[in-house]
Amino acid sequence: MTISCDVAILGGGTGGYVAAIRAAQLGKSVVIIEMDKLGGTCLHRGCIPSKSLLRSAEVFAEMNESESYGIETSGVKLVFPKVQQRKEAIVEQLHQGVQFLMRKNKIQVVKGKGRVIGPSIFSPRSGAVAVELEDGEMENVVSSHLIIATGSRPRVLPGLIPDGKAIFSSEEALKMEELPSSMIILGGGVIGVEWASMLADFGVEVTVVEAEEQLLPFEDAEVAKELLRLLKKRGVKVLTGTRVDTNSCQVTEDGVTLEARKGEQSQTLSAAKLLVSVGRQANIENIGLENTDIRFEKGIISVNDNMQTNEPHIYAIGDCIGGLQLAHAASHEGIRAVNHLAGEKLHPYHTHLVPRCVYSRPEVASVGYAEKEAKALGHDVVTGKFPFSAIGKAIVYGMKDGFVKVVADRSSGDILGVQMIGPHVTDLIGEAALAQILDATPWEVGEAIHAHPTLSEIIGEAMLAVDGKAIGM
């Protein structure tokens, strides 16, 4: 059987289903090919379930610290199976929401494994998709345009293959039925830091091993230093500039051991479990790219600014093209691809203006360039910095650690970047992102009246600090 449509989308994750909705809004007939569940990694194996667990961990930590708020509690007990039940209920609610959106927008979903095929009797050019359905039957989807949105999976290391028992990737860790007494986390990037924060709040003994000299290697050095201080204060052991010998991994009934080295010094690390969190790998194998002229290198699909591959009617978005590998970036790229194929006007896409968030405790968020990056690009940099310890609502909330830092160009006054660490900064980053999109100056953002008492006051103060005009310190 052959299904014909205007736009076919290979992959029903965040980027894929958002692209499908946008195409439907523009009057296109749309087919999504998905071999698993709509929502992809973000909804089922990433963003949403991990943030659910992080929230439970945060509440547990707050209850254990409630005496500082004048509230005495007793018998506070963590029931991890119920934490997992809550997570699954949230995922299912959102999954049903995505399915509703498909029905609302009259988007056809074909469940099966799709492979792009070359010119054939179905189409004179490559880009049709042969789909192996769950019952083993085959179906062909022929479209005017194809969007590849196949996502990514956790990267594995030789000798440290996840088994879901002693060695985990983030995906296996989400399925844990009980918490371990201790865990080594290999990788101090976004995912590793979030898991370290979560497990520490749950009472697990955590050791983080990061090969680079700082946690969150792609974030501002001052932010990383503050995060390191606060994680250590909570009992997390952090080893930066440290590499492990993957061949040294030993799994026994007692747990996992690894040999770690920093310079000339080595040590044996041991824990009940090991979490490998060393990035993600694009899903581009076995999807039929060899049947096309699509260029791919270093494990990712090459695209232009319009998200087109070098076959102009075939687009690619999200994790399979590398880059930021963020759900909201994939969504934006999906909308961009559809707008382009429909002839809509496009605005420039600057990836450094995509907000980046870490949902640890405290949270970390940034947009634009960090100070070191801005200087490397040749800017004459001036910065403004303001602490949460001088913000009334942060003190009321008992969350006064952290700061907001603004990086600006001295001559033009342009905001080059904003970095934050502290309470609810993943929500606050939106104002900074908007300011950069609107090409605002620190003075203009500082002139905006920020309600008192709110955490958002720190944005105005940090912006005013660029010119030495902050009021609160």
C-alpha cells in the first residue's frame, strides 16, 4: 500500500511532532512515521521523566530542611516506587496530549520502522519511506518533502556497556526500581550533573568523574565553580580533570570498581552502581541514508541554515544533525524546516541564542556567549554580576546561593550573553533570551520595572551592574 502526502516526517519525537503540527497549520497533509511512542526521547526517556524525578528529589530535600522554615517534621519517608509511579503518570498524561494533538490536526501516524529509499516505482527521486509495520507488512509513504527527525541515544563506551543492573545509561537509570546506596557518575555534563543533584537529594552517595577541568565544560567558568562548591557542600564528591580506564571496570556482587587517573595520580573508585553519561549519539544508522545523496559525517547529517540536506526536498532536524541536542532547539528547527518548504519568510537562526538549562539544585541557565567565548570572538567585554543573596525573595525562599552574570560589548552596548545559577533560573532565562533577540542593551533591560519582591529583580540588577549602577549592592 502507498500513502501519499505533502510532508512525511521520519521520527515522532519533539522536533518531529512539532514540525507535523506546523505543517498541518499551513494546510499540508502530513504523515509521521514512528517505530515507538510519539514524544520520543524527551517525553519518554529524557526531559520529562528526569525532571519529574528531580522535582520529587527537591521536595524530599526541602522537607528534610523544613526546620529552617520553622516547620518541624517527623517520619519523613521516601517511597521510591511511588516516585516512579508519579513519573509514569506524568509521562502518560503528556503522551495522551500529543496523541490528541495529532488527531486535532488530522496528522496520520504510521507506526513502524522506516527506511528512506532511492528512486523507485513509487517516486522518481529519493525520499520515499518504506515502513515495516508491527505485523511485518510493508507500507510506502511518498511525499513532496521529507523531514528526518530520528533523534539520538546515549553514547556508550567500550567496556562500559549498560546492562540495567550494575551499569546504566540515563535511560536505564530512569527505570530503577530502587535507589542504590552509592553511584559513580561518569561525565559531568548536563545529564551527569542533574543525576548527581537528584541522587544526592535522595540520599545516595555520589561521585562525579569529569575528564575536563570543570563541570559543565561548555558553560561559564564562574558558574561551574559555584556549582562545584554547592554540590560539594551537599556531599557530592567531584573529580575533574580525571579520566577512567574503561577496561578496568569490574562488576561484582558488591558493586562496580574503576581505575581513575588525574595526571600521574591514580585511584580506585567503587560504588554500588555506575552511570555512564558521556553525551549522545545521533540515530542515523539503518534509516536508508545510503540510498540518497544526503551528506553525513562524524555521525551527524549535514544541513544548511534552512535545515535542508544536500537533497533540497529532504530536511533534517534535532539531535540527528548534532549541535545543541535540546528539545526546544529541535522544535524550533522543525518549525523552521516546515516554514521554508512552505515558502514562508525565515528569520536568521543563531544557535548561540538558544537558551541552555540544567535542572540541578541549584539550577543553571545561560544564553548567548560566556565571557571567555566573547573575548575569543574579539569583543571588548564588560560584565555585570549580581548575587541572589541580595534579592529579598531569594532570602525568603531560603535559596540565596548563586548569581546572574551579564556579558556585554563595551563599545556597542549589546548584550552578548547571560549566565545564571540559582533558584528558578531556568524560568528566568526567558527574559534574557528575549532581550538578545530584540537586540536590547543592558541599560534598556535595567530600565524595565521588575516587580518586588520577585526573583526576576536580579535580571534588572545584573543588567544595571554592567554600568556600575546596580541598586541593591
